[in-house]
Amino acid sequence: MSIAQNRRGFLWLGTSDGLYRYDGYSLKPYRHEHGNPNSLSDDTVLAVYRDRDGILWVGTEFGGLDRLDPVADIFTTTAMTPPIVGA
């Protein structure tokens, strides 16, 4: 569904079955792990984006927006809430 490349040359593939990192030789899967707040927030990845600071952002269908910490290899989730109508 989405693809991005980071500064180290890894390709990040967003799919309906999680996020995958391709290093030129193999795929490493990242998926939601129930009870683990540092895992991907949802397995359906709609968007993958690398910002100008090199941070990888992952937009999921139901989990919100995730930020990958490349050193710790964990995700931080920013829950997305719908706007309040009439506010």
C-alpha cells in the first residue's frame, strides 16, 4: 500500500499484513503484538513516510500514527481522534 526508503537505504513496505523492512537480502516483519505498546499499533499500514529529519512515520488503519525509534527498534503511537463536529 505504501513504500519509503530511509537514509540507510532500507526499503519500508506498508501492507495489509504489517510493515516490512527490506535490506536488500531479506524482509523483516513488524506487526501489532497485543499487550505490547512498543509494537506497531495496527497490522494494516496505509502510509509510510520519512520526514526531513530521517524519522520514519507509519500511518495505520485503526491504530493511529506510529513513529519508529530506529535505535531501540520500537514504535511510539500517536492515537488519532476524530474532530469534534460543531466545536
